Amino acid sequence: MKLLRDSDDSIVSIAAALGYSSQTAFAVAFKNLTGESPSDWRRHKR
């Protein structure tokens, strides 16, 4: 969440840095945890 909030890195780059095989896998896991997509969460937390 820190990477999404504090960096301008793309969600694809963040997903790869965290070891996810794809942006989709990261987005599904993130939404299961937070109830929001990574891009929606980023938009609301900035």
C-alpha cells in the first residue's frame, strides 16, 4: 500500500516488484484485501 500511495510507479511495476505474475493477480488479491481496485485505492488515498 505504501508503494501505491507514495510512488508514481505503474501498478504493473508494483505488482512485479511484489512478486505477482500479473497485474490481474495483484488486482484480485488487492481487491479481496481492501474492497477496492489498486487504481481506485490510489486515487482515494492521495
